[in-house]
Amino acid sequence: MSRAGPRETTCGGTLSGVSYITAWFHASASVDAEWQTMVQQVAEFNRSQRHVRVKLITLPEGDYDQQVASAAATGNLPDVLDFDGPNLYNYAWAGDLKPLNSCLTARQRADLLPSIRQQGTYDGQMWGVGTFDSGLGLYVRKSILRKAGISIPTSPSEAWTATQFTRILARLRGMGYRQPLDLQISYDTEAPEWYTYGFAPAVWSARGDLIDRQGYRRVDGFLNGAPAMRALTIIQSWAKAGYINPNRDGMAFEEGKAPISWVGHWLFDAYTKAFPGGVQIVPLPRFGPDDVTDMGSWQWGITANATNGDAAWQFISFLLRPRQVVQMTRADGAVPGTYSAIRLSPRFAAGGPEHLYVEQLEDGVARPRPQTAAYPALTAAFAKAFNEIVVGLKPVEPTLDAAARSVTSDLIAHDYYANTGG
């Protein structure tokens, strides 16, 4: 049995009197649109009913995970917590969250994108639910690619192969774009999860993985397996050829220096503002037989500290209402996490410029990062290895071997997180 504990009933379906709950929310800055929207939503929720009063506490995103870990260790978690999706598995294993199976109605569950349900599930139960998901692909300058005679994919089935993509980079250099590819390398310090989120799909596409998902007990032969080495060797070859733009100020695509940017939904507004009508989102290149991308974003959960699960869930249910989901996704640009909200969002609905993201999330092109309590150690090791291989140009095989040893040590130290991997 995992440390997540026995099946329990978090929500009984009744509320009486007035319940006061605390919710933690990450924020990159006090002027962040996402934060401002959350403040408005809490105020609206508190005005909308008389049974629950929410106090919102925002913490800086940069050290949010560390503050959550510290609060968990001292028993000071809030009632409601938001967290980056892949961290759910460690929190659930550690007993920091309550399961949501008794809280979600059948209608709410059916309205969620399958990716939201998949990411929120661990050990056979749901522990988290997101109001939005993420979209990952390539942004391309249509006019430049057409001028180069390059066919632009419109669906995952038409994705370029890695070989074709390498030739495209060479052709763009021939047109005068010395470093035509932006990989948002500069995210390494401000968003350390970026390297795993952005580039684990290359390994998956090559038919590899970061860990054995049958039991989550073995990384040797996976994190350092042949598919992982093949995928990262290809990406390293782009760096060695000088195709990757260092993009130190984050403006390589917007300033016209790199006509292809490997990044997610959060830059749609900036990119389309820079080139109105001139940007298209296309699938990531294939490093093997499959086109694969990533999924997952911030989710809400009810912590083990919560004394009133129904009060906590009433707040989360409010955030899942179509109008609230649309309000938040207009602020942060993310993919609405419910079908009812997607229908109200022209950019993501069928025919919209960002519908590819929904297609990827619905059709299994998008995959969750490994659903294991060992995820914090796994993502840290992979991100470090990716940086050393692609930025530092270190040899691929010994670098991945070292990463595998690091995660194996963590697994052994935690007794393989006893029966994790729902």
C-alpha cells in the first residue's frame, strides 16, 4: 500500500453554517494576469454564497514547491492547494492530499478533458483537477516556410520527422537565418520544469521513456536507454550545427531572428501580436514512429489538513464553471480544461488557431509525465542532463548514465516509493 492511505470519503455532500478555508495559489508577480483573475474569482465566489469563505494566499512561483514541502513537513498546509500537475503523485504518495472521487459529480467528470482526468489520477483515485491544460508544439512563420518551399503540417499525422526537420533548419539558414530554431533555452533558470516538459516528448516519440512505467521501479535502460540517447543526440546535433538560437532575452521569434519556436500556449498572444495572421502552430517533430507532445499544468487539490472537504470542493467546483474557466484561460492563454469552456473559446474550438492543442490532448498525442512519487528526482535529473547535453555539449551516453544513477539512488532511498504507480 502506498503512503496515500486507505480509500476515504472527502465529500459528504452537505454544508452547514459558515466554513472558513484557506487556499494557496502560485503567482509570478503581483501584476500577473493569472493572479489578478484568481483574486477576482475568490471575491466573486465569496459574494455568490453564504456557506464558505475563502482566504487566498499567493506565494511566489519560483520557490513555491519548496514552500509547499516545508508546510507539509510541519503540518501547515492550507485547505486548498494549487500545484504543478506532475507533483501530484509525490503529494498523494506522501499523504498530503485527500482523494476527490467522492467530490466530483458524474457531470463534472464527463466535462473534463481526458488529459485532465489522466493527470489527476494516481493509485486508482483522483487527487487533483485542473481548470486548464497546456499546449505544446512549434510556432512557425508561415510566409517564411512557404517561401522556402516547406510544406506546413496541419495535424499530428502530418508532423515532420526529425530528419526532415533538420533539413528544414539547414534550408532556413540558407535563407539567411543563422540560428533559425528557438528552444527557449533561457527558461532553464526561471522555469526549471521546462526542459522535462518541453523535451521528454522527444524521448517518447523515439519509443523511449524516462522510467519504466510498469511499477516505476527502474530507470536504467530507460532514462539512459537507446531511444533517449537517439533523441537527445539529434537535438544536440542541432546545437553543434549552431541552429539553436540562445534567445537570452526571450525575443528571438518576435524580433524575426528565429522563424521556428519550440514552446507552449503561453506565447500565442505575444507571437501573433508580433506577426498578425502570420503564425501557425504545428506538431513537434517525430523522433520515431509516433508524434508525441506533453500535457499537464497546474491543478487544484484538497489537502490532508482540510477539515471540511465539502467546503473546499464547493470552491473548486466554482472554479470549474464554464464562465470561470473561460475567465482564467483568457488571462493565462492556457487550454480550457472542460469541454463546456472550449465551446465558449473560439481560439480553441474546431477551426480555431489553437485547436491543435485540444486535438493533441483529446487523441492521445499528448502524454502525462511519469506518474510516480519519484517525479521530483526524475525531472531534476533529466533537466540537468538535457542542459549538459544541449547547452554544455557533453557526451550523451555518460551524461544520461549519470542521470539514471541519480534517480536510482533516490528510488532505493525511498524503498521504490512502495507500490506507487496507479
